[in-house]
Amino acid sequence: MDGEKIKVLLADDHKLFREMLFHFLSEEEEIEILGEAGNGKEAVAKTGELKPDVLLLDIDMPEMNGVEATKIIAKEYPQTKIVIVTALEEDEFIFQLIKNGASGYLLKDSSLAEVLQGIKAAHSGEALIQPKIVNKILRQLVKLMDNPPIPAPEEIKSLTAREIEVLKLAAQGANNKEISAQLFICEPTVKTHIGNIMHKLNLRDRVEMVLFAVQHRIVSLKNSAPNL
């Protein structure tokens, strides 16, 4: 992937905000802006047409909101990572977007550098979510612990014992460096395990790993707080 630019699509109904992002991101050598969308339906259509690596998506848009657009895009175009950039921060609203397949969640008071970091993180299978947003997601995740566990799919049996260890630590918020230190393995090996886990369980990113681990009771969040 060295030398390849990250292809980005911008979707926001505020033209001025899109232009600001376009101007900033166009200055980055690692980024290629494929196009813009002014509403949810257009975002879905252009994602299918242009096949971006990352979609920067607002929520409160005409014709189709970002929640529904996220659900459709995550299902039909799973190769595209979705980073929400919005002014909305209601707990259940945020959690629904994460469940629908968003790989990152940034508020519009984020710095442009944070937006760039969010794009890079999503593209590499990570997730950049602001700390106060993480706390909101955590509250919803803990609520899931009060629901009956979802039976684990057959695919869980394909994980090795080491991959289960990595899954548990990743779901508790440990990054690759921390997993490496705890399991006494090198970081490239951790990255390989993460990739294998996602492939075997058909997961998009670390956020989905947390949801999977909580829903199937592979990890408990009662006494831990994932950093996502």
C-alpha cells in the first residue's frame, strides 16, 4: 500500500464545510479527493460509483440521513470505511451509527488534523473516536451486558487460542503495542492476528470487534473501559 493515495469522498449538505475539507485534504500528498455529495442518497450513489477508501459522512442531511446511508453503504460497499463528522452527539444515536458500520466518529469541533488522523486510522482498520464519544458508546455497550448473550457463530471455532487472546485484549481497548507487550509477541504478529480475526469473523474494524466480543460474552465491560 506504500505510495498509494487514500481515496476519499466527502458527504455533507453544508457546501462551505465541504469546501473547507476539500481545500485542507487536497493539500495532503497521501489523500485523493474523488468527489463530493450533498445528501445521503447522493453519498450512497457516489460511493457505489467511485469506490472510495474512506467516506467522510455527516448525519443530518436531506433525502437520506447519515444513519441510513451508513447502514446501506456498510452492507453494499464494505470496502469503504465510513468516518462520521457531525455536530450531533446523542448516546443512542452514536451507538446506532457504530452498529450500522461506521469506523470513526468525530464532532465538527475536531481539528483538521484530527480529521486527517481519522481518515488514516479508518483506512488502516483502526478507529478514531473522540474520548467523550467513547464514553457515550461505552455506556451503551455496558447496557448490552444486561441482555441475553447472542450465540456465537460457527466461525468463532476457526479462531486459534492466540487469536482469542488477541481478540479479548483488543476488545478491552488495548492497542497493538499493548497487546504485543502483554502477549510477548512482536507488533507485526499482532497486526497479522487482528487481520485474521477480522477476516474469519467478517468484521470491518476494531469497533465491530468490540461489539462482537460484548454481544457474545467473549469479554466483559463491567470492569473495563475500551478505548476503541
